[in-house]
Amino acid sequence: MVNILGLDIGGANIKAAVLKVKDNHVKGLKTATEYFPIWKMGKKKLPIILKKLLLKLGENFSFVGVTMTAELSDVYF
């Protein structure tokens, strides 16, 4: 079984999904979402929220894909 994690780190919400694949067939999907207005909460709290999401999904991941919105560039620069 291969578990693929996808993370969408947005300006107001963070979404995560785990796709379970076996023998080239999708066997399951889990999702989780957390409200996280990064401009209010601050970038230093981002790892805490990510860990919370990963604990909800409770898997070991073979692959990870991440996307982050352009609006977040103001928080990091």
C-alpha cells in the first residue's frame, strides 16, 4: 500500500488529503481541514497546525505534495 499526502497551505485554511493506492488502484481517501489565518496566527504556528492535521490522518506517507498560495509570500518576506 502506498500512502500519498497532499497539503494545500492557503492564507486562511490548510487542507490535507491522503490517497491510499494499491496495485495502481485507489483504495481509500482521507481528508482534514483546519482554519488557520496565517496573517493573524503567524508563520511560527504553522508547524503546530500541520502536525495536528497529520495526527488526524494518522498514516505513514510514501510521497508528499505541497502547494502554497502566492498570498503567503508577504508573510515570509
